[in-house]
Amino acid sequence: MNVNNNSNTARTATATALASHESPAVCAASAHESHSALDALLWLMSIAAVIAIIFLCACSAAPASKSGDTSKSGAAGSSSSSASQNATQGQSGQYTPAADDVYAKGTHHATIQVAGQGEIQLELYADKAPISVSNFCHLAKAGFYNGLTFHRIINGFMMQGGDPKGDGTGGSTQTIKGEFVENGVVNPLQHKRGTISMARSNEFDSASSQFFIMQKDNDDLDGHYAAFGSVTKGMEIVDVLCKNTPVQDNNGTVAPKDQPKITSITISD
């Protein structure tokens, strides 16, 4: 019958609907199992976090590796060595003459041999600038300057050399204290024609091996740069180089092919 067919269909539908839902007890058990699994997962995550924190703390406590010396120099580092200098090196990386260094006192004489030009003779005043004179003399005796050049020349001002890189960024392996009034050091030497002085960057204690020779007087430099000697013979060579050396700009940059070559610098006493 149609009625009976409808009734059976209704019962079947009801049974199917009930069969598709779990009893409250089963639901509770399932929920409990889910909570237990979640608690276990959270516990494992906590353990992992603690282990990670311990590991990170241990790593941060380890000493950093030292990749190399970073002694400060106004010029970029040079491959040339000044290990033969009779001196001690302080924590700052600055050159300091030994207590018995003969070049740190008195008057000394040096000769700059310029290729194709001749000799420029110098008198060096260690009683006025002992660190600068000692540093210059020891570098010269070690042959540091042999084959280097004058890389910066400004006619009517000065010529600058002694850079192993030949571009104004080089120097020896050490720097020296700037011996001039602005840096707290009494130095009465003035930047007159023929004066030899230490070149440096804007940092007072950045001078290393580069020096310059004044072609004309310039008292604006007095008290700001470490003059340490003067030319006694050969200023005509300075004049020729300042006048005839081609430069690339107003700063006196000399192209490598045009840089006058320093054959040698010798110390006679």
C-alpha cells in the first residue's frame, strides 16, 4: 500500500538519520582522546622550545673567531712589511720607537734618489719629531721606499709620495702618532719651502709612510701636520717635478705612468 510504503520509508529514513550520529558517550570519549593528543603535542613543542633556547644560549656564549688584525691605518693596508723596524707595537697598532732607538733623537740625514732627476738631500730633526723621524728612517733602511713614487703633485704647493699603492690609500703596516700641536704635541717646525712632513687622513694618528715636500711656504699647515725635516740640497728637482709632471685634476693626482719614481731613500747617519 501506498500508506505502508510511506511509513516504511519514514522509518528507514529515521533509522538512517540516527545511525549517522554517535551517542553522547562516544562523543565525549572522542573529545577526551583529542584533548589528550593536543596536550601531548603541546608538551613536545615545549620540550623542543626549551632545547632550542639552551642551544642558542650556548652558541652566544662561545667566543667570536678573530678573522685577522684590524690595526687602524689612515691608509689602506699594505703588503709591504716594516717588521725590521726597531720598535714596539702598542695595543693601538701604532709604531713606537724603542727606548734606545738612535733615530729617535738628534739630527739625521737622508737622500732621496729620484729616477732620471738626481738626489734630494734631507736633514731630519728627531729632537722635534722623534716618532716621525724614527719611522721614516727605519722604513728607508728596510728598503720600503725603493721603487715607490710621487703620486700627488701640485705646482706651487707640494709633492707627495711614499705610498706602496701609488694612489694615496696605501702605507706601511703601522701608523704613527701625529706630532703636531692640534694633536697635543709640541712641534715648532714650520711648513716652509723645502720642509718634509707626514701626510695623513682626517684622523690625527693615521700617518704611516706617506710624506710630502713643500715647494712653497704654507703656514696654514703649521700645527696640523707633522713636519720633521727639510731639504738641504736638490730643491731644483722639486721645482722641476712640480712644474713638469702632468696631473689629472686640481688635487694633483698623477697617473701611474707619469709618477716620478723614487729609486731609493738612504739614511747616512
